[in-house]
Amino acid sequence: MTTAFWISIGIYIISIVFFKIIFHVKRDILLTMAMWCMLGGIFFLVQPLSAFLFHYGIAVLGYGLLWWNIANNSKPDEAKQN
């Protein structure tokens, strides 16, 4: 594995933490975004029109799966107290 791969994975994990902590995005929304990312990766793999999209299909699918795992294992959002 190259250094560029590990740098891109690190930046990706930092971006997920950025969404969760800085923007206070709820866990359910992060999971929904991860599902759409995985569906986008599947679409990129099965579409017959562009080799460019096919080339990045596995990467998008992998990032969505990584995003799902991180978001799914984060602690649940706390309910607001009235």
C-alpha cells in the first residue's frame, strides 16, 4: 500500500469526525449519507456509459463502507432533555 493511500484514508476519517463533531450532524444522517455513497459506488460499477465512473466505482463503494462502519460504531446521539 502506498503512502498516498494511507493519506487519503486518514483525510477521509478526519472528514467524518469533522462532520460529527464540528457540524453536529446526527448519526442517522451520517448513516444515510453512507448508504447513498455505497449506492453511488454500485451505480458507478454497473453503468455502461463511462469508463471514468467505472474506474472509481470500487473506491466510492469502499469509502461508503468505511463511512458506514465508522458512523455505525460511533456513540448514539443523546436525546434532548426538555
